[in-house]
Amino acid sequence: MHTATATPRHQPVRASLAAFVGTMIEWYDFYIYAMASALVFGKLFFPTTNGFYGTLASFGTFAVGFLARPLGGAVFGYIGDRVGRKKSLVVTLLMMGSVTVLIGLLPTYASIGVWAPVALVALRFIQGIAVGGEWGGAVLMASEHSPDRSRRTFLASFAQLGSPAGLILATLMFKLVNGLDNAVFLDWGWRLPFLVSALLLAVGFAIRLSVQESPDFLAEQARRASLPAKSAKPESAPLGEVLRGAPGLLTLAIGANVLGIAGFYFTNTFMLVYTTQYLQLQRALVLNCLLVVSVMQFFITPLAAYLARRIGNHRFLVRVAALSVVSPYAMFWLVDMGSLTTVTLGVGVAVLFIGAYYAVIAGFVSEAFPTRIRYTGISMAYQVSGAIFGGLTPLLGTVLAEKFQGHWWPLALLFSGISLLSMLSVSRLGAQHDRLVAPSARAQEV
């Protein structure tokens, strides 16, 4: 029996919509920070005579957000597994939107000196905590409202759909302010995308409040309440149970998420620096490219989830990751030609496979963990992967681009390594899934 709680028919649709809108807003906030890191923060918060070191310092603050995300996964994973998915998601959305607006109001180095980058790092850390708790809850609120298990990965893809939608909004906002005079852009124009987050926050908050609690969570609460008091054991924290119960499974889940995280920050963040600083392409051209590619990813996401349901999640993910291993060589060959068409085609080749992979990986990994620790399990897998690989990828890419100027093959090898790691992790995770976890998950849900 899937759940002990009856759910109105409209709730799966409403939960999927809330997951999409909520993650769209949160990723909008995250992506505008990523774009500002590549285009403006180095100049305004880390002034230096060498553009390379200013960019490196700016990407360092970008990485700080990723380092904070496992903490957010642990804190909000506990809330989501013990108090409720919905309560956790409302708090993360409020945190993320508030911090983004504050970044848009932050004085620069020219105004308050060293306190400007200190405040930027602090706000980025809080932003990372919020995102660390958001993703896992959004995936579960969508998938756990599914009327049958076969549709869970497809419904979970609506949370993944928020990523390209957020990137589209972020790119459109930066394209809008990019049309301003450069001095105006550096003075106040860059702040507008951050301040717009206040309006998005109000919309997302209203939608998220309209969704009922996850049926799986309610069923788990009912199961705990039905246990005889004498037989009930003191519950350990979900994080402790995840770490003690199946550390190998958690490690594989971390590796499985690498391509969906590091791959996108390679194409959407590092490639901004590579194309504008090392290929000397116009900022407007690159933003146009990212906009087209983001729209492409938006439509890839539901299509990939549908195809994976037909051929099997495991088989689909392995094949797509294998194709991603070879994609960067076509990407860099095309990008180095320097026209809007070739840059868009090049980045599009890589994003085609990353987007298809990202659409399916959330539902695949979430099925590996039983309900009682699922929020914590998938959050820690995703956020630890992001902390290690997501935040460091733009940094490592920038170092390689500086060291091997004029040669893109080290960057292509970095991307291939990211893809290969996820392909191997998914292969092992699929082989161990039923043996390690699925039996206990079924026992909890019968």
C-alpha cells in the first residue's frame, strides 16, 4: 500500500506546480548570483589590477554558497523528515528571497571597503543554506504526491524544470540591464535582477502555502504513532541514520549527482568567463546564447523524463552520461569559432545531455532512500556533490584556462571526467539499489 492518507485529485498537479515555481525562484536567485560573479562582482567587491585574480576571488564567494549547502541539507533534511516537508520548504523560500534582496542593496568595496566582500560572503553562505534545504523538499513534494510509483520520476522532473526556468529568467534580467551604459550597469544596473526577487518571492510563497503535506510523510507519521510505546526505540537523527545505515549508497548518490550539478556550472557560469575573457566575445552575444540554450533545456526536461519512464531510469541515465563524456570536444570546437550560431550550437550540444540527465537523476536517487530519511538522504547526496564539484568547477576551469591559454583540451578533459564519474556512479547505484535499500523501503511503506 503506497500511502495511508487520501489525497484530493488536484494535489499532485498543485504539488508539481509548486515544486516548479518554488525551485524556479530559488534557482533564479542562485543563477543571478552566478552571472554577477562572472560579470561584475570581481570589479565591484574584489578590485585588483589583475582581472584573473578578481574573477578568481569572485568565484570563491560563489563556491562558499556550495560549501554551505550540505549544512542546509542536514538542517532542513531533519525538519523535512521529522516536522514536515511543507514547513521546511516555506522557510527555505523565505530565506532565499530575503538574502537575494539584501545582496541587491549591498554597498560595494568603494563605499565600505573590506566589509563589502565580507558581507557578500556572509549573505552567500546563508543563500547556500537555503538552497541546500530547498531542492530535496521540492523533489519530494512533487514525487510523493504521485498517485502511483511509476510516475514519480516524471513528477519529480517538475522540480528539475525550475532550474532552466530560473536560468531563463536570470538571463533575461541580465540581458535587460546589459543594455544600459557600462558605467550605469556597474553603478546600479546589476542590482535590479536581485531586487526583482522580492516580487517573485511573494508569488512563490502563496503557491507553496496552497499545497498539502506529502502523503508519504503523513503515512510515515501514522506508522510511528501506531507503534506500541514499549517497542518504540528512541529515534536517531536522520543524518546519523543515513551515514551509519548505508554510507556506500550515499557515496554513490553523491557521485551520481555530479554531472547534473558541475556540468551546468561549467556551461552556464565558467563558459561566461571563458568566452568573454579568453575568447574576447561580447557579453551580449554570450547571454543570447545562454538564453537559447536555457529554453532548449526547458523543453528537454519533460521529454527526457517521459523517455526515461519508457526505457527505464537506470538505462537512460547511463546512456546519456556516456554521450556527455564525448560532448565537450564538439562544444569547444564550435565555441572557439566565435559566432552566435556556433557558440549556441556548441554549448547546446553539452546542455542537451546534461539537461536530459538532470531531469531524471532526482527521481532515480530519491527512490534509493526509505521515507523516514528520504529528505535528508537525497539532500545530502545532492548538496555534498554540489559543495565538492559544483562550486569548485568554475574555479578549476578558470585556473586551467589561465594556465593553458589557447588550448581547450584540458577543459574538455575536465568535463569528460565529470561525466564519467556520474556514469560509473549511476551504474553501481542501479546495481545496488534493490539489494541495499529497496527492500527496507518497501517494508516501511506496506
